[in-house]
Amino acid sequence: MPAPAFNASEIGAGRSLFAPEWRFIGAASSTASLPAMKGAEVAFVGRSNVGKSSLINALTNRGALARTSRTPGRTQELIFFASEDRLTLVDMPGYGYAAAPKAKVAAWTDLIHAYFRGRANLKRVYVLLDARRGLAVADAPVLDVLDSAAVSYQLVFTKADEVAPAELAAGLDAATSALAAHPAAYPELLATSAKSGAGIPELRAAIAKLIARRR
């Protein structure tokens, strides 16, 4: 599947959107502790250790904005970052394996589901997939929740530098075919690498284009 094409103006708009200073604005472990809705919001969700925090750091060009860890399940709340009240990024707890008690994982899951259904300013959820594994059975529940909540979402492959081009293309094609059964899914996929920077300008451009269109 060919990657979405963005022109120089769109790439520039994405760069400008992410250029200002970013700051941590809050962490929520319950719906009652969610920050007030302000401006546009996009969220990043995926299996534990898929690279959500690393991707956010790469997008914002801030090496330590979002805390990264080699321990799956380290992100245990919804973490909010904002820039000039234009855009808020949300780092969500990972699903699948997590180094936490089952009751805690169940509480995260309930919070994520409530967030998807009740956040009026949420413009899109980016579902991150490890390029080495592609779309897996463990990803199905979150896609089903997003479909039922009618929340727009887009698949983004991470760690694309760790697979051969042919393997990456095959994974993208397989995931694209699977999306035909998911009504809330945006049909185009993106492939990124927080390490090499591949795909980061395109993801910024996609977010800028989304925000401009939804205003």
C-alpha cells in the first residue's frame, strides 16, 4: 500500500503545528480527573511497549516530553500534553501485556472506553502497531470499541526501520484489507520510526490537515 502523499505546504503546516513549546498539562486515572476540554485533541493508543511515548517525543521534537520505558505497562494513566491551546496529545495506557495487577488493567480499560465515548473534542485516535507484528488479534477489541463509539481512528505502524521494506509493505496491505470491516477506520495507513524519523513529517502533516479540516 503506497503511503499517503503530502505536498510541501502540508509538510510545512505539520512542522508549524508541532514547532511551539509543548508542556505536560495533566494525568487522569479516572473520568473525574480528566482535564477540561480545550481545542482539538488526538490520542495515541496501542499494545504495551509499541512506542507511543517515543512517537510523541519524535512528533514534538522533545526528547523527554513523554516518559519512555522498556517495561510494558509503565504508562498507567491518560497523559495530556498541549501546545498553545491549539492541540492536545494524549498518551494512553497500553493494552495487551502489562506489568500490573489484573484489576488495575481492568480499570485502565474502563477509563479508555469512557474516554473514547465522552470526549467531544477528540478528533482522531491513532492506533499504533508494531511493524514487526502488524495488526494482531489483541488489537481487535480496541478497534471494536472505537467503531461502536463512532470515533475516527487511523492505524500507524511504528518501528518501521526494524523490518525489511517488503515485509513492511505486506503488513500494511494486510492491515488495510482488514480495515474494510471497521466503519470508523480511516482507510490510509502511515509507517513511522521514532528512531530514524521516517514518517514523522507525514504524520505531523496528517494531524495538521485533520485539525484544519475539522475546525
